[in-house]
Amino acid sequence: MPLAADSPSKQTATPERSLNQRMDALARANAIRTQRAQLKRDLKAGRVSIHQLLTDPPDYLETAKVFEMLLAVPKYGRVKANKVLVACRISPSKTIGGLSERQRAELVVLLKR
């Protein structure tokens, strides 16, 4: 029986990044987190509409989870947000950028009620 070490590795190593590349990526990630946090505060305060965000999301919101954004909407908790997602046949792990046009339209219609 051959040893596992003798077989070729199927994993490929990720390319090494320079310190500058890592710091740039960290700065971009922190900027996105800051923008999303402010957006959630604006949603909570009613200064921004969830409908507007779903129909025309800013770039920094493309990778945000739909479920997390629904939780920031006033009067929406975990249970209500899950019910909305189930009604629209959307996975709780779906990102805003990953929504299909059908899912996006159904979600907007359901949230306008």
C-alpha cells in the first residue's frame, strides 16, 4: 500500500502576497466594514430605504449577506427576516450581489408591504 506522502498533492498553494498587497487588502476591507456599519445605522434610523439598496446596491454592498441587511431594518428580527427569505426562496447565506433578478424583485415587493 503506497503512503499518502508518495501521492501527488491535489492542493495548490495560494500565491504569496507582499506586505504592501496585504496592507492594501486590509485597508480596503476595513473601509468596506466601516461603510456597511454606517449603512446599517442609517437603515435602523430610517434614513435609507432597503428597497433602494436592493434595486441599486453600492459596490461595497455586493458581498454583504441579505439576511444581515434585513436585520438592520426596523421591526425585522431573525424570525421575520427568515420568513421573508423563505417566502422569496432565498438562502440566508445569499449575498446581495448574488441575488437573481427574480429574487431581487420578489424581495422588494414583499418588503414594500
